[in-house]
Amino acid sequence: MKADKFSLHNYIAITAILIVLIMTVLDVTVVNVALPVLADKFGVSDSDTVWIVTIYQLVITMLLLPLSSAGDLYSYRKTFLTGVVIFTSASVLCAASQNFAMIIASRAIQGIGAACVMSVNIALTRLIYPREVLGRGLALNAMVIAIATAAGPTIAGSILSIASWHWLFLINVPFGIVAFILGKRLLPRNLPRQDKTGYDWVSGIENTVVFGLIFYSLGSFARKGDTVTNICLLLAGLAVGVLYVRRQLNRRNPMLPVDLFGIRLYSLSIITSVCSFIALNVAMIALPFLFLNSYGFSEITTGLLMTPWPLATMIVSPLAARFVEKHNPGKTAAAGMAVYAAGITLLLLLPDSGVRVWDIAWRMVVCGIGFGLFQTPNNIVMVIATPIKRTGGAGGMQSTARLVGQTLGATIVTVVFALMSATSKPVGTCLYIALGAAIIAGVFSLSRAGKIRYLSV
């Protein structure tokens, strides 16, 4: 399919994917805002209610690669549609929850549906878009994620101002129905496979156990849970991880794509992605403490100060996608990390007092421009570096790399704040860590530039 033959059929198919992608992202941000309301509704502590967010993210992380493998073997389209049904049905269960245990279980089911969608999102996008304009499709994904992230708090506040918390979940239902109808009619089917190997259930269980134990223990460390228990869980996760990796080395189409790590371009891109999301999350989590505690801005002003970053990313991502159709995406991503690092440096240079809103806002825009310039080219490199029949596994690993980076970033911030007193400026330390991670990501990105073919080739 040529770029000039990108039809209405294709646009509507992409719309089905984007609708569900927005739903899955919003169901983190809107619930974050509603946590105090939910804590009061279910009579639990603030720390316990965080599990409503944590269980959703944990289940997604555990199931991304097993579901990506299922998509590769059977059908990206069926995996996506199954995810839409599960996610939409679980949204109804969340709204109908009568106690804390029920909403936790419902959120876990929602995580299964979201994992189905996220595991094959990139693969379906690659099948729909021609190679020469693939970057536009990936940029559109990045843009809607940025919009959903930026708009989430506003949407949640608007809903809670006119309706009960139940509508935070019920709003998913009509959109889920529309996405299912469009997807069933228009989403493409997998390319024919020569390899008829069955699904590797042992690897699927090992993957779930490994990521579940490791990420649960890291989160529990961050929440200052029992140290001995956390260490035991972490060691158990690592032990199963060794068995899991050894099993993957002997598989023709491994669930954990160790074969793809033999492609240097792909492995460099994964490392780059992990480092970049560490740099992103460390800064995004730490900066509100700077604005609230050090500069004395209100919660509303702090929220507004965080907004220019995702908005700038949203604007720059599609521009970066068009740019890399004719220019090297590796060099472009490296330049993006350089701009991002400059933005973090500018934030570090802010004075201790007398800071105006504008002084912060334009620096946040620089960070957003840098990450928007980096994100889409980096995603493109990861996709084009892999065989098209392994796109599901590659896309799942791409999402896993993002979640690993975000989780490590959050853990780093928690550790820094736990070890340092407020008077010793822990936010500054976090920003230096973010700067270091950004520089590492930029160096790795630049090192792969000579191995990348242009999209138009």
C-alpha cells in the first residue's frame, strides 16, 4: 500500500485503536485524581487506596509479553478486540463495586484488557501504515497519549464536579462499544505464518511470575514494606527470571524476544527507551514537590505548571515524525535527548526564591519539545529494526521497556526522598539523576545512527 492510497478505511481503523489507547491511558490519570474520593467511599487509608492504580499497572506489566506472543502466533486483531471487550466489561464492574476488594479485582481485570490492547497496538499500526509514513502513525499514538495524560486531571475534575465517581469508569462503555464495532469491521488480519508452533504456556507463566514478583517487591520497597519479605520476593523473581531467560534461548519465537536483542539496533533502542523513561519519570514525579514545597505555589498552579510539558510533546511528536521520513531517526532522537537534557539543566539553574510562573513554564516547554523530538523517532527505530512477523513481540517489549523505565524512575525518586531530608534538596538530586539518564539515552541513540536506513528506502 502506497502512502497516497491511505484510505478512509485505514483512518477509521486507526481511530478504533486510538479510542481504546486513550481509554487505557485515561484510566490511570483520572483515577489518580479520584483517589481521595475513593478512599472515603470504601473506608480505606490513602496508602491502601493507591492499590487501585498500582494493581492496574502491575497486571499490564505482567501480561504485555505473553499477550504480544499470542498476537504474533494467532491474531493481533483478535487480541485487540478481546482486550476491548474485557476492558469495557471491567469498567462496568468497577462502577458497580460495593467494596474495596471488588474494585481491586475489577481494576485487575481492566489491566488484562488494557494489556491486550497495548501488546498489539504497535503491530496493528505497522500493518495499517505504509513504511514510508509509519512515523506518522507512531507519532499519532504518542500524541494521543500526551493529550490523554495532559487532559486526564481536567476530565476527572469535570466529571466529579457534575456526577459521582462511578462515571469515571462508565464513560468508557460507549467508547468501548464504538471501538469494538469499528475494529471488528476494519482492523487488518495478521500476515500468513509459515511457522505453526503452539503457544508456550510455561514461558507465559514464568513471565507473569517474574515481572509480578520483581515489580511488586520494588513497589513495596518504595512504600517501606517489610524489608525481609521484599528481599525474598525480589530474589524469587530473579531466580525464576534466570530460568525464564534460559528457556527463551532455546525457543524459535521466544516470548521474551532474546533473539531480537541479537539485532544491535534493536537492543540499543531498548536501552535508550529505558533510560529515557527513567529520565522522564524521575523529573515528572519530583518537580511537583519543588513547585509546592520550595516555591510555595498552590496545587492548581502546580498542575498548570506541569501541563506545558505534555502539550509541547503533543505538538512536536507529529512534526518529528514527518522530519524523520527524510532524516536519520537515530540522530533526531539523540538531538531530542540533548534538548531534553538542556531543559533539565535549565530547571536546575532556577534560583531558590523569587521564581515566577513564566520562568518555570518555558523551561517545561523545552523539556517537552526534547522528549517529543526523541520519542517518535526512537519508537520508529525499534519497529523498523525487527521482522514484521515479530512486530507483536517487539511492540510488547517496547511497552515493557517504557514501564520498566517508569517504575525504576518512580522507585529512584522514592529512595532519594527517603534517604535525604527536605533541607538537603532531594528534588535537585533527582533532577541530576534525570539529567544523567538523559545523557546516557542520547549517547546510545547516537551510537546507532549509522545502522539505520531511512524510512523512504
